Amino acid sequence: MNIELTDVTRTFGRNKAVDGVSLAVGPGVFGLLGPNGAGKTSLLRMLATVLPPSSGTVRLLDKDPGRPAARTQIRRRLGYLPQNLGYYPSFTVAEFVEYFALLKEMPAHQVPKAVAAAVEQVDLGPRAKARLRTLSGGMLRRVGIAQAIVNGPDLLLLDEPTAGLDPEQRVAFRTLIRDLGQRATVVVSTHLVEDVGTACSEVALMAEGKVVFRGTPDELTAQGEGHEIGDSPLERGYGAVLAASRKQVAA
Amino acid sequence: MNDPSWNEPISGESRSAATDDIDLDRVWVNVAAEVWRRHPGRLERTAARLLRSPGLARALFTTPSLLLPWLIASAVVLAVGALTQVGAGQPLVWLIAPAVAAVGIAYSYGPGLDPAWELSCSMPVSDRLVLLTRGVAVFAVNAVLGLIASIATLATHAAQPTITAQLTFAWLLPMTAACALALAVAVAVRSAIAGAGAGVGAWLTLVLAHSATDYGATDGAGGVLSAAALTSAITDANLYLPYLAVAVCCAVIVLFATRPQRGLL
């Protein structure tokens, strides 16, 4: 298992962002769904070793990220796209991706080829020498994806990766993560249910910091039988699980 | 080029066979890697060798307050200070150098300032190491700029060797304290503006406090404070220990705030 979480909690003051989450995830594309404030980003930041959990145990790539040496090893094999990608406006696409390849401690001689491959994979080849300040939001998102995959990560964490992408790019992106999921664990946090339906082999739905559903997209779809809110079967499943969860909390 | 096959027309079948043998994507990636390759400058290559990390060297050269506009601004401010000192005899270099350096230090790293801070925190190159390397680099650059400005003003105080020595060197220790304070506040509060404000504010408070205390030592020219009196007061050897103590305390705060988190994570 590349991700093993046991009873992980994260609090910010009195607010419990993540509340006793236990998960074990192996290779494949894992979708993390949930409404705003469900705790997806906090969970992803913990998996990215940016945020420590308040309690519980985390194991990533069979290592304990609590130990500095192990954490460094994990980070070398990690790809992370944060929700808010910061960028240096004067950098070119290739320079930005190269910067993070170097920070990921890739051997210097492998970096140019890895950068070229990552930039090509997100279809930004023609804009490789363009300054980031000249790119659209969707293109910047793709730059973020390129830096995340540049080191060929074994654990890829993507927070809202399709935000700002046009439909054609989203289709290409889903193909890309399906390919990456053949050998790595890809965790995709998203609001867009259709991304999960087409790209993910497994899905977890979070609400109020808890995982309230875990299964395949088909199983989530099956939850929606008889539920009327939602445009697609998967959306109805999503809505039904959330409604049941809210009812349970209210009770 | 004696191979006759070069002159033969290529049939559709053989063209297809040829492209089957060559992975064009792979070829293109190799070409693109060469075309897009960035060639680091001599300084960056030297830093990479010294730091034993191309990533750390690259992070060093993307320090927001080491970028060209910052460097030019710092040089201009200190040059204006030196010119004013030459013209009016007021000791502006040592007065402004700690504040300029403190702002630069606070603006070297942190959330809200370094755009890629969140990403940097998930990188194997330690963000603490990046912070400290950038801090040292900004301090060194400002110290060199300040020393140059001080040396440029030597002529005005050639007759006063004590003041000359103070102008050239004595501000380094107060500058260290101001920079350390700026860094500690910036890291603890996670705000470059707060750090810069603390560094500059503390330095101004110190200068103004001494100005008020030593106001009796005016040169009688319209109440203008004696340059020598203020310089001596702020760079007094008795203050070296407090400056050093502030710098050490702030360094401890920085090290604590950026410690690698053990235990849970």
C-alpha cells in the first residue's frame, strides 16, 4: 500500500478539518470527492507532508513521514499539485518545471529530458519558452501538473487538477492520469464528479472531515437509485451519500 | 554518401517501416530537452558546487530579494546614503544599511511572498535550508553593498579615524541584530511585511531613542544632531553584547520555528 492512514485527525483551533480518517490506497487512480470544507485539501496536504496530522498515524510509500530521513525519501518520489499553485511570473514553463525537478533532487543530467517529457505530456510543448505571466489559468494548471509529474512520482497528489481546463484538455488529462495510475498511486481531489467517473478506479467521499463512502464509481452510482437530485447517475449517487451523511449527523 | 539507397525513391511501405523503427516522440523529447535546456550562470554553478545541491543553488538564485530590481534598489538607497554623507556629513550609510538589509532578509522567503512556498514545503530540499541559505546570501550582499558605501564616504571623515572605523565596521553588528529580528518575526508570524516592519521599526526606535538621549550633543547649527555623537551612541562598544544577544535569540526563534517536525510528522 502506498498510502496507509490510521485514525488521522487534523484540527485548526476548534475546527476539526479531518476527523478520524483511515484509508489504505494502492496503485491506481483514487478520487477524493466532497463538498467545500469537507477536509479534502487538508487530507491532501497531510499526504504531501506539508501539514502534520494532529493525531493518528500516516505511512506513505511504506515509510514513516514522521522521520526526517524517511520524509526526504518520500518527497523524492512524490508529486504534488496544490489547490493554489504559486508561480514565478518571470519564469518560463520549462524553467518552472526544471526548478521543481531540481528541488526534487533529481540527478542533474536527467533533468532536461524529464522536463521536456513532462511539458510534452501536458501538451505545452509549443509554450515551453513562454513566460508564466503570459499563460491562461488552464495553461498554468497544466504547468502545475507538469511539475508534479516531472520526477515520475510513485505517489501523485492532485488538488483540483482540472480547474480551469477546457473540456478537450480535461479528456486529455484523464487519459494522462489513467496512464500514470498504471504504476503509481494517483489521488485526485475534485468537485467534478465526471472526472471521478471516467478516470478513477476507486473513490472516497468526504463530508465534515470524515470519509462517508468508499468504493468504485459504479458502487457510488448505485447509491443514487431513487435519488432525484443530480444530472448524471454518478451525481445522484454523490448527492444520495451526502444527504444520508447529513441526516446521520443531524440525528 | 556513397550508399545508393540514399538516392532511391522511398516507397510508402518502406517509409512506414522506417517510422515504425523510430520512436518519434522519444526523438522529439531529446531534441526538446536540448532546445529548452537552461544554462545556469557561473555564480549558480559555483553555488551548486559549494552547496552540493543544484536545487538549493537554484532556490538561492530565485530569492525574491536577490532578484535584480531588489539589488538595484538596495544599491541605489545605499549610494544615495553615501552621497548625502559626503555632501552634508550626516552618517546616513550606517543609519540606513541595517534597515535596508532587514527588509531584504524579511523578503527573502515565506508564505505570501515566495509564490511557490506551498510547493517548496513538499520538496526534499529542506525549506529550512533554503531559508537559511537565502538569509545568509541576502545578508552578505547587503553587507558588501554597505561596506562599499561606507568606504566611499571615507574621505569626509579622514580626519576622524574613530568615526571612520565605526562607519565602516561598527554597523555590521547592529545590522546582524536587525536582520535576525526581521527574519524571526517574518518566520514566526509568516508575514514578510511584519518581519520587515519589525526590523525597520526596531532599528528606527533605537536611532530615535539615541537621538532623543543625545540631543544635548548638537553642533549648535540649528539643532542638527552631531553625526559623531549619534554614531558613537549607537555603535557604542557597550551595546555590542545586547546586539549579539538579540541576534542569537532571534536565530534560536528561527531555528525553532523551522525545525523539522518529528513525532507525528
